[in-house]
Amino acid sequence: AVMEKGNHRHYMEKEIHEQPIVVAQTLGAYLDPLAETVALPRELPFDLADVKRVQIVACGTALLAGHVASYWIESLARVPVAIENASEYRYRDPVYEPGGLCLFISQSGETADTLAALRHAAAGGQMVAAVVNVDTSTMARETQLLLPTHAGPEVGVASTKAFTCQLSVLAAFAIALGKAKGRVDAAEEARLVHLLTEVPAAMNVALRCEEAIAAMAPTLAKARDILYIGRGPDYPMALEGALKLKEISYIHAEGYAAGELKHGPIALIDEHVPVIVIAPSGPRFEKTVSNMQEVMARGGRVVLISDAEGIASHGQGSMAAITLPTVDPFITPLISAIPVQLLAYHVALAKGTDVDQPRNLAKSVTVE
Ligand code: G6P
């Protein structure tokens, strides 16, 4: 099918704005909103209760979705999770033991490194599951358990809507695994499912930050380097923010765990290196704020991405504050995805780069 951009300047912009709809579609395949239960879509080829550890393998943005999922799986199912990029995984001679589940994540289902790792894990006798957007792809055919995302065709090279659909599936999977392991009871399942059903509406609210982001984009576009920091599941969101920005604006950007800043990168801070702080109010807020204050004390310019409470308490002194809706900490990564995508998009627009077809990158990389 020929994809249309509609009123949007770029596919990427269209795909960012589609997220409330495609995330709702994807969640609809995994949740029963009335019963407030999770149901994996197909008959399972193995028993989730047998899973003793999870190894997540993917590339690029899909890897960062896996990084967020590692927090969900460990906290909800109490199963240890390891995560590795696919190009390294198979060459490390991985240890395969009974009870090992290898979880692959790929928009295209064709990325050569991820596919080779999937085949390696299957040959090694592991349980194999794959979160895939293209349901006719090689990975979708070869995996034992297919966990489809329903993002629809993604045209922009830099992944946006496929990423949040991956997060949606992975959140549902973490709840299902938690149930199978006896760690999530019916009341907790209902609470978590209810939170997920609130995501599309919260994403719609988050999209309203676009004007504020567009207004500061020309300033950020002048930077040569930009740092992103976050804690907990917002740490992978910092990595994703930096990856998106590099991919489409060609500005050098790095994501760091906020607490790691003092172990090196803080040496880079001056008025020329803006720092994007992803800090929704909640259990990690105060600690991230103190890292932000360390940056400000060294003359660093800060953009604070938080909710109304977070900005009211600690927004003073930042060069800009981006207000997100207040949501439960379980779902914050799905919401903070929106401003980091919009920020990359508007900075790229300000720089005049080719947003949908960035130089040197391909939508799907089928070589090693
Ligand atoms: C390429 C794309 C990225 C994507 C990565 C993994 O590098 O440019 O946006 O995240 O491949 O692709 P996959 O299809 O496996 O998710």
C-alpha cells in the first residue's frame, strides 16, 4: 500500500502523531480492558512458568525498548534479565541453560544480526519469543512465540511508533510473565492493565508539548553536543533520546544514567553542552534533580522534561521545561517517548536535515 503523509511534512511527524492510535491497537490485542486482564494472543509453545531467566537481544531503538522491558520484567516477574545487542550476542558463546527464554525485538523482523541471534538461541535449545511489527517477516515465521506489534507500516528510518508499540507489548508480556511466576495477583494485574489502558490518552496530552519543543529547537540546533540523563526506566529513554537526535540531526548526543554523570561526562559540561533531563515526579525524582543541579552549578543549560509537580518544584533555572501529564511510574517510559522524539524531529527541522531518510542509515539492516 502506498503510504500517505496526509497533512504532515514528514513520515516521522505523522508516525509520532499516530502513536495514541497504534498503541491503543496494540494494547487491544493483549489486554481485556473490561476484565482488566492480560492475555497473550496465541497459544503458547512453552509454559511461561518454566522461564528462569530472560535474555533480551535486539539492535538500535528496539534494543532500547528491551532495556526498558528489563526493568518491568525484573520488578513484576522477579526473573533475572540480561540484555545485549544482537551483533555481539552470538559471538560471546552465550550460556544456554534449561529455563532460558531469549526475547528478540525487531520492527522489520529482518535485521541480520537479530535474526542470526534468534537462530543461534533456537539451535541452543532456548525458548524463543519475538516482538515483531512486520508479521510476514522472517523472524515472525521462525520464532516459537510471536508477539506482534500493530504499529502499521513505519516509513521514517528513525523508529518512533514501532518503539512505543514494542514497549506496549513488552509491558503486557511482563505482566503475563509475572502472573505465570505467581508474582502478580489478580488485583495487581487489574491495576497494571488499567494503567496501560490510560496510555493512549496520556500520549495525546503529551503531544501538546510540541509547541514548546518547536520553540526551543533552534537554540538546541546550535549545539555540537547534547547530553540526556535519566534514572531507572528513564535511563533507556535518555539513550533513546540521544540516539534519535544523532540519527536525524547529526548532533553528537549521549545518554547517561543520571548518577553516572559525575563519573566522567560532567567534565564536558559548560554553557555550550545542553543537558536534557528526563525526570517524571516519583520515586527517582529527587535523585535525578540533584544530578541536574550539579549540571546547573557548572554553568550547564538544562531542559527539564517532567510533569506539572516536577516542574513547579524544580523547573526554576532551566532553559526550558517540558510538561508531561502526571502518570504512574509504571507507564512513564511510554509517555516520555513523545517529547524525546519531538525534540529530535524539531531540532532536525531547524537544521534542515533529511528527517525521513537520514544519511548513512537504512530502515532495515540486512547485512552484518
Ligand atoms: C536500523 C534502523 C533503526 C532500527 C534498527 C533495528 O538501524 O535505522 O531505526 O531501530 O535498524 O531495526 P529492527 O527492524 O530490527 O527493529
